[in-house]
Amino acid sequence: MTSSRVRIGIVGCGNAAQIHLDRLVAREEVQVVGCADAHLDAALAFASRVATRQRGNNTAQVAAFDNHRDLLAELEPDALAVFTPHLSHYRLAMDALQAGCHVFIEKPLSTNVQEAADIVGLARGRNRKVGVGHQFRLCTSLKEVKRRLTAGEIGPLRLVTATLSRPWLTTLAQEESTWRFDPKVAGGGILADAGDHLVDALLWTTSQPAREVAAFQSEWDPGIDLVTAAAIRLADGTPVTMAISGISPRALFSIEYFGELGRLAVTETTLEHERLDGEVAVISLPEAEQTIDGNFVAAITSGEALCCPADQAIDTVRLLEAIARSASTSQVVKIF
């Protein structure tokens, strides 16, 4: 687009949309022009909230719809931001791309590899950008880990252990009443929700796809995983152990990388580098310079590289799909 002004439509007016809204309307180059939700009352309430919060940028009325196709046809936005349950991501992205929009999708890109590939293919054909909400790529701790691994500072990688825990079950119970959250409609449990961030961070920092996985899950309801444990082999043969739990008193995100010359231990906000002599250096980290929303807007207005373009998100979808398949069949799944 030639204009620096980005007219954005929002689909899905629940908790995720409200979190992203403040970041979007804080940017002078953004105008949220409308929103859609299957529940029109939710769309109307969200539209009112948008109009109030972006008053400093634009005083135009914000339209509300109960159908995303009406939003696309009537408002013709430059971009569509998708904050709906996972199973609906594919259709929304494809419709938006067909309408000529750039697309931001709160992770995951889609729930299966074929759909993800379709989105990437259509985006290329229409010369549109599709960004995926893997904001952990913007954490300075993980960016520094990726730099050190690429530079070979801990030597050849031999083992990775990755852990994520969230008080997901408690949050789920709250969201069922507050946001009408239905896990069966949303598609998946803790793995497809918060676990998606851990999987993407693992693949992105190591710069490798997964080639093989054996996984086990305990379920809250049939088809809704509460705990996932997986053994993964990366493309260069490095083994990974990964554990994701929705039962936890607090949130935890942690990855340890063991190389022949040392160890890196990273969380969302901290990084330690342990050398072979046992010396542990706590790495000083700057504040993150950008949000995932700001990155998407900058990609449209100034051509900045997307933090997580759709084509890079396919490997994460592929591994998530393989983990689910392995857990359901009790078989090792090879990934090609």
C-alpha cells in the first residue's frame, strides 16, 4: 500500500482482541474501521470500546457486524486481524486474502498443514502479507539465544529441554462464563493454546524443523489435552524433550540448550550462559523494542520484515499436528 494509514478490521471480539486493541489504537497510523463477531452484541460492545479508545486518532464511527464477509465487502479494509477460535482461522484468512487484505492471525496459523499451505500460497499469489502472533520471537532473551546458537557459542547442540506451564484450567473455567469459550469449538487444549508459543520458539531459536516425534497426553475432556509430553528429533538429529502443562499455580516458560561447549537457559525475560568451567553469566537484556502488532503495521506501511510470516509458521503447525497424531495413535510420527 502507498498510504501510511492502515485501515484495520477485527474479527473475533473476545479476550484476545481486547488485549491487542490497546496496542493497535496506540499507533497513529492505525484506524480500526470495524469489527465482527458471530455474537452481534459482542461486536457492538467492542465497536463502542474501539471508538472510545482511538478517539485521539480518529473520531469516525466504528461499524459492527455479525459476519466477517459483510465487514470485508462494506468497509474494504487494508488488513484484517483475526482473533477467533483456532478452527476458524483458515476460512477467515482465505476470505480476507481474496478480498485483497493483509492478514494478522493470532496463533496458530491454522490447525493443519494443508490449510496453512493454502494460506501461504494465496498470500503469495495476491502479494499480501500474513503475520502470525508468535510474539515470543520479539522477546530479547530469545533473540539473544538465537544469535548465540547461530554463532556457535555453546558448540554443536546436543540436547534441548523445553517446559511450559500455565494455570490454563482455571483460566478456562473463567473464560467459559466471561467470553463464552468453548474448547471443542476452539480446537485443542493447552498444546494448541499456550503450547504453540513454546513449539514456535523451539524451532525458531534452533533454526531447525522437527523430523520425528513421540508424544503422550492426558486429557481434560475427550480431544482436549491438559498435559502434553513429547520427545522430538530435530533435522540435525538433536533430541528435544518438551513438557506442556495446563495445571500450574503460575506461568512458566523455560528452554535449556545443552551444547558441547556450554549451556544456555532462557525464560521470557532472563538468559543464563554456563560455560564448561562452570562459570554462569547472567546476560543483561534490553527491553523489547516492538510489539507483535507494531511489527505487523510496520510490515505493511514501511516494508519491515514480519516477525513471523506465515511461511515460517508452517513448521510449527506441522509439529503441532504430528504431536497430536502421535499422542492419539501411540506411534512415533515422522515429519517430512
